[in-house]
Amino acid sequence: MKLKPQIAFALMFAALFSLAPLSGCLEDIQRTIDPYYDIDSMYAIDNQTQFSIHYGYDISNQEGNATIRLMFPTGATKSAGATVKSLAGNPTAEWFIEGEVSRSVYVNYSGTQTLKIFEDANVSIQAAKSAKPGYLGDQYFNESTWLIMPSHPQIKALSAQILAGSTDATAYESARLIFKWLKENTIYKISASQLPTSPLDTLQIGGGDCDDLSFLYISLCKAAGIPARFVSGYIVRETGLEAHAWVEFYAGGWIPVEAAGIGGQDSGLDWELNGNFGVFHPDHVALFTDDGSNASLSIYSNVKLYYFTQKATIEQIEEGTITVPESAKLVIYKDGHREIKAADWEPEFSFKFW
């Protein structure tokens, strides 16, 4: 008598599981019959973007002289008359405009960027400290406003508490533990002030904007001996440009982290840990990167700078276009490693009935 395929499969499945404890191969059998056995989670993610950005100022009704500066990515083009110099290590275009004049100064930049995943290179905290000693200290916005405070007793105590019991963790693992704490204990909220908030105030409030959360995360990393730096620029959306800030920490190379995100206890921690830690998102365009000095940090909020000796009418230009991003699938395995797959990828079902 022939069994129906469904009944045959059920009996075979039961037989295999009844024999597995005797053979010690239950895990292998489960992996064979369940194509998702080794996979913890999967997420849709943008793999590649093509974009074009245009930013600067429209100036009219000017009286006197003006100096205008715009930081720019390598490869960008500038409107006529720009002198290129370095501002705290960042390429900067400067225009000096004399007399009564109306004109536009701007930067154009376009390119293609691809998603990149950064995994643990097994670099110790001590090795990271030795490689980048200039990215470990306190930094202030001005002499009365400290924004990165790894030496503060409260920051040092919290960093040590987060990493308690993880004395053998690599720089990458330690930075991830600090990131996990940040996501579980803070929320993203738009700041009412135009000025940055100190890490101590962000702790007290329990949240902040992308600048505030980045400064807190950098402070906690540095307190643990992990070099870290502040980055600001744009996210290119289909609707235009969005000013943004993020962090890079050093663990054999500079590794990006999205300190700002949904945050909070019920916000999708798995996505935050796997989609926003150690991931370069291709819609991010950096204009300013902190060099670890006070001089660098004091200009962070002035990626675009202008000075007039008298007065003028000035309108900011921020325009961007992006193609429909190429989608992919971010696969997180149970052993912790991540892979980028095609958007339509699914694990293969390898069980055979013959």
C-alpha cells in the first residue's frame, strides 16, 4: 500500500526525531529539514544608492564684505571663486565676497555608495588605544560647554558598569555593549535648543537628538578606552537632504555607528544592534569628521559658515535627489555574523525524500 506523500513525510519526520537522540545528530537533522535553522533574523535594507546633492547659500542685499565657507566631500565641485583650504582636517571651500552684490555660492556632489558591514577584527582595547591616542580625551564646544566628557566621574562609572564582567571583550564587543545600553536606556527626541546638550544632561533627560546621543556614546566609549569621533553631514532622502550626525569608533579601522535611532525598551533592539551598529548606510554623506581636538569640535555645528562685516539677506540651499535604492536583505545568523544577500534571497530547503 502506498502512503500519501504527506503521511510519508510525517512518519519519516517522526522517525528521524525518535532516532536523533540515539545518534546525537538532532541538530544536524533540524538544520537539514529547516532552512532557517541557523538564521536568527532578516531585514530588508538599502544596498546601493546613487545620489546628487546641492547645498550652499543664496545671498542678496549684501553690504560690506563677506566670507563664506562650505565643507565638502572629496570629489565635489564648487561654484566659481572658491579657495580650498583645510578646516580642522576637513576640506573646505571659502569665498570672499566684496561690496554690494547678489550671488549664490554652493557645492555640488554626486556619487554611488554601497552598504558595508563591519565585523569584529579581534582588536583589543589596548591595541585600539595605542593606535589612536588622540581620540580619547575630553572635548568642548566652548570653554563653558563640554560635549565629550570621558573623564567625568559619572561617565566613567557608567561606562565601567556597562562593561562589568566583560574584561576580555574586544574593542568592537565593548563598543557594541555600550551601544546596546544606549538603545535600551535612551530615546531619540528633537532638542528644543539650537545648542548641543552635554552628555550629563542627555543622561538626565534620558534622550536627545542625533548630536546629543552621539556625544554621550562617544563619551562612554572613550571612558572605556575605545577611540571614537563625531561625524556630521547629510542623509540623502527621496524628498531631499536631512542634516544628520553619527559616530565612528576605532577597532582596527573606523567603524560607523548610528547613535540616534528609535531607542527605548520596545523599539526593535535586534534591528538597532544589527542594522545600525557597524553598518555604513549608503545614503549617508559625511561633510565633517572630528579630529579629536577642541578646535575641531568647536566648529562641528558650523559645517556651513558665513561671516558678514555689515549685513545681507541669506537663504540656505539644501537640495538632494536619490535614485530608488537597490534593495538587499540583511541576514543575521545565530552565531552573530551578518551577511548581505539579494533582496529575493531565501535559504534553500535541502531535505530529500529519496
